Amino acid sequence: MTTQPDILEHIIGHTAILTLNNPPANTWTADSLQALKHTVLKLNQNKTIYALVITGQGDKFFSAGADLNLFADGDKVNAASMAEHFGEAFEALSAFRGVSIAAINGFAISGGLEVALACDLRIAEAQAKMALPEASVGLSPCAGGTQNLTALVGEGWAKRMILCGELIDATKAEKIGLVEEMVEKGQALNAAVALAAKVARQSPCSVNVCKPLIQAGRTMALTQALPLERERFIGLFDTEDQTEGVNAFFQKRTPKWKNG
């Protein structure tokens, strides 16, 4: 019997589609977290990949996070190891040089929501439900949830979801800015791939410059960020894509990006 990989990978054009593959709830394990990290690092080296989409196998769960059985014995060493695996995987995803999009096709709970929060953009199907309920079992988010959720929705809603344990639906998630778009059941992956195709029309060099500048606003003072923005703008003039993009505009043709 052949064992299926924890992360299924499929390439469409300039987009890598990663499917969480641990049914029935697509829970995270140390192996699947390591697989995600290594897959993202590999994609970073592939200059033909401009975006990645992450979704869940099946039609009920995007991901339910880690299996609570992993923490039932109260072993701090094991907990520390899993927290490190979560951090490494999701921070690698957040630092992906292209655009990452979560296609949330069902329940996104705990580490299942945190992986979506680590992405640049999120599209949720109408039936999706999202929560960070760790405090209800004596735990806390450990994979960026407290920071990334707050950056997206503000302190108030972050506290409602984390401190009050609120489970929210896709309609509410779109309203508060947790997801950028809500689609009908079964359409999240198609919508995410279509959005990724828009990324492919942008210069990948420019995306690689703009994305960290946008994220820098979370931690960097404006007096630092504005000079850095100008510096990175000037740096793009060392790339082939800058010349290609401007020339293609004047020649009224589609640019042919080289990602360099």
C-alpha cells in the first residue's frame, strides 16, 4: 500500500497548489509541518513559481490544527518541539518570496487558522468556520495566531476570538477583514488560482520587493519604512524585469518576466 504524502503539490502555470492531506481533519503533525517548510523553501528557489495556494483535502476541513492527543500527556519537551515545528513552517510560509493564498474550504481551527493567517491572502467558502479556541483547553496559540490575527482584524476581534473563544463564519470573517473574499462552497480553490494568475501578470521582482515592505508596517517605524521603500524602488533598476516591464508598456505588449 502506497502512503500518500502529507502535502500534495501540483503546479498550474506559475502557481504551486499545496493540499493538506491528513484526512479526515487535515491535522498537523511534526512531519507535515516539516514537509510544508521544506516545500516552501524549495519553491523559493524555483524562479518560475510566482504564487502558491494552500487548501485542504476533502470538503469539510481546511485544517483542524494539531491533534490534541499530542498534548494529552502534558509533556513540555514534546510541546516545545511541536511549537518549534509550527513556528518554522508558518514563518517560512509568511516569508515566501511570492504571494501565498489560503483557499479555506471548511473548518479552519487553531493551527488550521494560523496557517491561513500566515498567508498573504485568504478566500473562504461560505460554509467555512474559523476559530482560535486554544484557551478553552488550557493552551494558547503558538504559531503566530496572536500576532497575525491582531494585525488583520485589530485587538478587539482578536480578543473576542482568542479570549472569548468565538467561532466565526465566513460572512463575519469577510466583514472584519479576516478573509478578503467569500465564495460559494467548492469554489475557494478556483477563486484562489484565478487570483494567483493575476499575480503572474506582475513583475515577480517587484512583488518580492513590495511584499516585505507592506509587512514591515507591522513593526517598523514610518521614519524607517519610507526611506527603505525608496531604496528598494531604486534597487529594482538593477533587474532585467524593470527594463522589460517599462519597454513592454511602451511597446503595447505583455511583458515576459525573467524574475531577475
